[in-house]
Amino acid sequence: MVVADELAKKQKSISIAEFFEKNRQILGFDSSPRALLTSVKEAVDNSLDACEEAGILPDLHIKIENNSKTNITLIAEDNGPGVVREQIPNVFAKLLYGSRFHAVRQSRGQQGIGISAAVLYSQLTSGRPVKIISKVDRDAPAHYFELLINTQTNEPEIITDKVIEWDRMRGTRVELEMEASYVKGRRQSVHEYLKATAIVNPHARITFVDTDNNAVVFERATDKLPIQPQEILPHPTGVELGTLIKMLRYTDREKLAPFLRYSFSRIGLHTAGQICKKAGLDADTCPASITLDEAKRLQDAFGKVKISAPPTDCLSPITEDLIRKGIGKEHTIDFIETTTRPASVHSGHPFQVETGIAYGGTLPKDGKVEILRFANRVPLLYQQGACAVTHAIENIKWKQYSLDQPGGSLPVGPAIILVHVASTHLPFTSESKEAIADVPEIMTEIELALKEVGRKLKLYLSRQNNLLKRREKEEIIQEILPRIAEKVGEILELPAPDINPVVAKIMGNVFIRRVFQDHGSGCIVEIRISNNGSGVHNFTLHETLPFSIESPSPEPKNIQMGNMTDYLWKVSLKPGEKKAIIYNLCAGIDDTANLPQLVVEGIDEELVTGAKAVNI
């Protein structure tokens, strides 16, 4: 027998489940800690996607139980729409089964590998089936399944299928036993992953119970659900030649112009005609008859004709406001700035970059800045050094933005740099989806966004440095002037004068003080305000009193605070301008000795004398 014939007998196809059974490291199951984190990630992604698609504010519960030194049980439960009984075996025990792979819109899951891969790892390492409870409505039954994956056929094997009582209105509960380990106190831990998830999904409430039965709740910062991304057609910019040829070959359209109009977004009747003209092709040509050379000309024409940017309703960015709320919810900081870039395109897929930079507060001053990487609202905790986000950060000269950067690597200082890339198709470096590939278009957008927030950080730090110098100068003045005033008083045999007006003039500060005048059974209070600086100042003045006031000029807004009333005046002062606030106080001058200090909001404490500056 010919050797080739003998070899041919040994050749056979394998299922995708069988492939990943022997190559599970590709999916992120290459170590015990990472196997657990990957399983949590896939469960959380599924839950968040399902809740958002159903218009439900997510309420997730993640619990980890120790079974032995090497085995743990992961329980993930949500309040989502549930899974209908017929679909439960395929959703959880069949790889590459899903509804999102062909949809051109942003979603966390795409291929249909995620949760079923966790099920596969679970059965490989523990030998036990996955346990699932799902309920689609308050009045519907709860279905309980125990499932295994037949790796030879990539089909589910149903061990148990029954109806049970479950005290939930709706939702899904998944229980997986696996060989894994739970680690604490490191960046690549379940706690840190859920914390990062809570930052970019501030509409979700996530409860985490660890192996010691300690519960941590990441509360939602908003009751507003993200706008659901809409499915769109692929954009012609950047579409690859092979993809274009496939689309031409298998389209149902009989003419080239209609093919262009109904196969791509942003191509109308006029634009389709221009593309055909630039490519030197007849608009009535049958798409299936297009040759390789003609397809190349058509692809070139996409870049020569002005085509509008892709629609952004296929994307669901976090938004700048919610990035601020998310970071502010989990970290104590002094400064935060965010930006969202306009939508762009890579390989025909729309994408959008959002960045945020936070500084100061309780962030550690030593060591490299904390990098928070996100892809379609999913935290990326592994392979930081291989990610386009990290490479883009390293490409920027952070010293220009007042951050140290030894050796041209990651910057150093008490800061967090957050980057979120939202896309209809993210180019990950591997199936484990832990790092974004160095696609030039994505790298460029990340760098532009980082430079924008970097400039704002530089302005903030420069201002803080100037305020620090003012503070040091004022401290020196406050130490010297009282001594001079005391000596002058001794020489003139007079009381030492109030030095605050002098300090305010030397420093160029806003000066505020109260002046009292007897008036019958009460007194007249005049709050004198003067701007000794060279800039305009706008702020709110708070006068908090245990007494009622009469005939105030101008009229304030007032807020009752128990036995006290907070009176608020909006003040705007040009350079050198003076203003006064006057009111009658139903109390004698003797009763005003212990009045609370005047408070101003909206002005730095270094720029005001005679009142306490706060940020409320």
C-alpha cells in the first residue's frame, strides 16, 4: 500500500470542543488563579449583556467556595431575562453557539465560546457537570439542568433536566466546580476584576462573596442603563480584499450599485455611483462576476471617494460623566479629566476610544501609575505588556504633561490612566481576549485621547504648583507681619491692627469680612468683599446662622439645616471690584461673637482671605 494511502486513513476532522480540550491555555485557562478569573469574567460578561439587552438594571452575585486545596466552586447568579429551556443546553454546553458573531454592533461576548469554555474547563478538572437554574418570568417555572460537553461532537449531554422551586422573579444561576485557586491582594484577582468592572459599568450592582464568606458590594452609581447599540452594516473604509471578494461572490444582489448600497453603511445612491466610476466599473455589473483585479480597483475606490464616518449608534461608550462617577466611586482622588474621541474605523469596523486620567487623593505616590484597560466595558487584567493600550501610553512623552517617566516606559506618580476601546469587532491578540492588537488606527486614537487628558492634567498640576508657591509666600507673610504690627502697636501705644486686609492686598486675594453696627434690638451686618487680584472670581458665599435675617440685599437662597440656616449668595468680582452684602440680624452684637466662619465655594483657599474655602 502507498504510504500516502496509509496516512490518509489516519486523517479526520476534530470538533472545536476537542481542540480546546487540548489547548485550553488559548482561552485563558493556563494557571489555577487565571482559570478562576477567566470563568468569573465569562459569567459576568454573559450576565451584563443579557441584562442590558433586556433593559434590566444588572444585579449580580458572585460567590466562591473552597472545596479542597485545589478545587473550588464558582456560583454566578443574575437577575437577567433568563434562558428559555430549549436553549439552555446549547448556550452552556456547546462552543461557538451564540447570536452575536455576525452582528455588527458592540457586545462583550462575540464568538459564543466564553461560558461554555468555562464549563469545559470545569468538567475536565473536576469531572462534574455544570449546574444551571434559569427562570424567564415570575409565573414561569424554574428549569434545573446538569450538563456536560461531548468534546468529540461539541454537543451537550443532559445529565439532569427538571423543574424546581426557585425564589427569584427571573434570572440565571450557574454553578461550576473546577481546579482553581482564589488569590487575594493582587491586581489580577477576582476582587480587582469586579472592582474594575464596576468602574466602567456604573449601572450594575455587583455582590462578591469570597472563600471566607466576606461580602463586598460594588453599588451602582447610576440607575440609567447604557444606550443599547444598534446593528449596522460594515463600513467600506478598511475592508479587506478577501472579505470584499467573499461579499461579492455570495450576495443576492444582481447589480454592483445596489450591492454597494445594501452591503455597506454610509453608501447611498450617489456615493455608489461615484465608487463605480472611480473603479472604472459599470454600476449594472453582476457582483459575482467581478474579477480579482476589479475587486482591487473597487477596494481602492473606497479610499478615493468621500464616505461619511460610520454611525455611532452601533457602539455604547461609557460616557465621560459615568467614567468620572465610576472612578470616583471606587477611588479617592483630587483631580479627574476624561475625553471621548469621535468614532473611527479599522478594517471596516467602527470603534471609539474613551480615556480618563485621575490624580492625587489616596493614590500611591511611589511606583508606576495604575493602568485600567477596558474593551467593550470588559476589564483586561492580563498581558498588559502585549496590549496596544500599554504601547500607546509608553509612546507618549509624559514629562511634557508633568509626570515622571523613567526610561521612557510607563509614567510614575499618584495617577490612574483609564482607556476604554468600544468596537463592533475588537482585534484581540488571542482567543483569551486579554490584550488588544497594535492596530495603527486604534493606536493613533488612543494616543490622541491620552494627549488631550494629559494637557488638562498639566494645567491642573501647574495651577497646583502656583497655589503651593502662594501658600508658602502667605505663610511667610503671616509669620512676619504680626510681629511688625505688634511692634508698631507698642511704639504707638495702640492695639495691634488686623493684618488680614494687608495680607489680601499683598497676595492679590479676595478679601472678605463682616462689619457689625447696632440697630435697635438687633444689628446690621455688612459683609464686605473686595477682589485684590488681577483675575475675575466667581464663587458662592455661605453664611450659616442660628438666627433669622431680615431685609437682605441682595436676596439670598436659603437652605434649612436643623437649627441653622445656610444663606447663599452668588458673587462675581472683576479685578479691583468691591461689593457688599447687607442684612438685618435679629440679635445683638454681643450675640454674634461665636458666629460660624464665612464659607466660600468655587474658589481655591489660597486665593481668599477672611473666609474658609471649600468644595461642596
